[in-house]
Amino acid sequence: MELPKICNALGNGTRFQIVRALKDHTINTGCDQIQYFEGAISVADVVASTGLAQSTVSRHLAVLESAGVVRREKRGRWTCFFLNKGLLEAFSRELYQTICQ
């Protein structure tokens, strides 16, 4: 796990808001390939929710994916993004151990 890479991904306010929205299910999805309980979103969902350009949202999601914070899954013509809760839990523990102990 690359702590600095994850910190960088989460250190941007927009990316942090996307991650929180994934956790809290506050971005509604228009994708018929995603069930509510899955807690996934598409690029179009984030664009509709934030008003950001599609290219900007795609770039933010790519950074989050590269750091492992989200995972991408192709479903038909849709690309769905899911929060990687396991990585975030491990990140929290490792960050605490690295900085606080």
C-alpha cells in the first residue's frame, strides 16, 4: 500500500467529496446496471451531481482508482465505480500506526 499516493488522492477536496458521497450514497445513479445497495456510481452520475465537466470527473476518478480508493467495473455500456472499503480500512490503520505510534 502506498500511503502517500492514497493521501494525495484523498487530499483533493473534490475527490474527497466523491469518496464521501460514495460512502453516504448521496449521489443518485441513473445507471440501470447498478442496484442501490451496491453503492456504485457512474461518471455521468457525478457530473449530474457536481456540475463538473465529464473530463474533470473522469480525471478525478482515475486518480482515485490508481490509488486503489475506488474500483472500476464495466457493466454493459456503463462503467461503474465502487468504494474500496477494505483498502480504506487498511489505510486508516496503517496511517495511524505510521504517524501516531
